[in-house]
Amino acid sequence: SAAEKPGKEFQIIAKLDTVSNPMHYDPMVDPNHFTFYAKDESGILQKVVFSGTKPQDFERSEKLTMTGTMLNGEFKCNKILMKCPSKYTDDQVVVGTQS
């Protein structure tokens, strides 16, 4: 439903997809631009653009709760809550920069 309402802020729960779509982060070019693909609970795969640095251990997250808006076919994310698989690791909240 986020795609049907561009510009409106949504919170989306998804899983990271690194199998068919690689993540891209080059801090030398832009340290506040991280892109990846995630599949929501409906099975829809979407490109996500996070306006911040790539979170530590991002690849290990089980579930992502992302806040942001749809714009030009991409989910522009400004906050990520990462659900970690280990009971010994706390969940992490990462907030991006203002764009």
C-alpha cells in the first residue's frame, strides 16, 4: 500500500534479500547512502534506499522494521529497527540523516 501513496510515511516489516540482489554501500563516495533489497510480509521485493551509514552486522538481521516513504519506485528509509537472531544480541535501531 506504500507504493499506492507516494510521499506518505509508512512502517514496513520485511526480510533482507541478499540472494538475488546485492547491497551497495560505498562510504568513500557517499557515507550516508546505503541501498539494499527487502521482501515484505506480502512477498513483494522492493529496493530500499537508507539515508545513513550501513548498520553494523546488518546482514545478520532476521527482520527489519523500516520507516520511510515511497518515491520513484524506491522505499526511501529514514529509520531501521533490526531484529537480531541471537538472544545475546540486543535489537538495534538505526536512524538516518535528514534528506
